[in-house]
Amino acid sequence: MSTDLSNKVVIVTGSSLGIGRASAIAFGKAGASVVVNYRSHADQAEEVVAEIEQSGGKAVAHQADVADLDSVKKLVDRAVSEFGRLDIAVSNAAYSDRELFYQADMEGFRRTVDVTMWGAFYLTRVATQQMIAQGEGGIITLVSSPHAFIPAPRAMAYNMSKAALEHMARTAAIEVAEHKVRINMIQPGWIDTPGERKFASEETLEKAGAKIPLGRLGNPQEIADAILFLSDPQHAYMTGATLLVDGGISLPWWASRGSAAPSD
């Protein structure tokens, strides 16, 4: 069955590119009114708005740095002023530099934590406040990562942030369950996004993808579909849950194709 989100209002942070872009468009096609958040890709955000409107949906672009609490408050206020309420919030915005922790530029290290962890917290906090005030519940989905439990080298700040996000989301879920606000997480695996191409070439990504158990990188639409799944009223009994959509990348190494299992 297709997801029907008619009359729902959604915020997706970091939705000018990649997973956020695909998610915002998917929400729009499902009938929701969408606030397309961006920090520095204004043209791409307007493209997302245009695509949602072309499909018959409603959308508006809003610039906000999620690492700033006041900016997140204004983001939620924009959703309410434009569309009258807030029903669904997706924390997708993230930042990551890839350096050894003992050599890392501390400005970039802190920026990663500020966007990836604090940004998720700020949206969860402010969206929850709005949803409680409305008195009709709501849905918050945080985009996490297998980095939350896999200590990938050269990504300490990102790993730390995603690990904290997981515990934060579960704590929030139990604290707001009485208000019928559901908070869940999704862990995308290695997804072919502009963010990944910041670090690797097409050839590198193809070779790396071939080593994943399912033999390829994921694509943003696959993750958008999973985020929509968590937002579907049909799945209203899910909260504090983590949905893993990673092509098997977090499986033990011997699960990879062609590899032998370790001996006893």
C-alpha cells in the first residue's frame, strides 16, 4: 500500500542534496507539505521545492544551520507559519571530515559534532515541543549510521556523534511516549551521495561497493523509502526503534561473498 500523508507537515533537514533531497521529494509525493531545509545549497533546495510542486505537493525552502538552536527554532516556526502545524521531522543534516583524530583540525572536528549530534538534538527538542503543544502526537526520525557501532577509522567525530544520537533518540522516545510522539532511527549504510563523492572517485566507490555483501552502494531513494516507512501511520506502534538499511555492510567480514568463515 502506498503511504498517504495528506494534510501532514514535514521538516527534513539537509534536504537540498542526497538522502535529504530524496526524502523531501518522497514526502511531497505522498501528499505532505514539506519544509526543505538547507544551509548553503539554495539553488538545489529550490529545485527540490519545484519538483514537489510539480508533483502536486506544497513546499517551501528555508535556510538554517542546524548547529544553531535559534536557527532551528526559526525553522520550526516557519513550518507552523506556512502550513499551520508540524507533524513529522526528519533529522538528516550531517557534516564529516575524515582525518586521524590525533591530527584532526579541531574546528572541523567540533563542526562535525555540532551539526551531526547537536543539530539532531536541537531538532528533536524543538519539534517535540511543537508537537506536544499541538496535542496530537507526531513522528521524529533521526538519520543515524552503522558508524554508531562500527569504529571506522578517520571518522572519530562522526562515530562519536552517531553513537550519541542513538542513545539520545531512545531516551527521548521513552520520555515523550506519553505524548504520542514517536522517535525512531534509521541507519543507512554506504550510500552514493554527493557527500561520499567529496572523498572518493567513481572508480573507488564502484570497487568499494562491490565488496559490500549485496555488491553495491545504496542509493538515496532506498533510504527515503525507509524513512517514509517509519513515517507511515500504518506503523504507529514503532518507537525507539532502529531500522538498518545497509546492504549488509555491518555484517561480520566472513559474511561477504567469497569469504570463508573463521575456523573454530
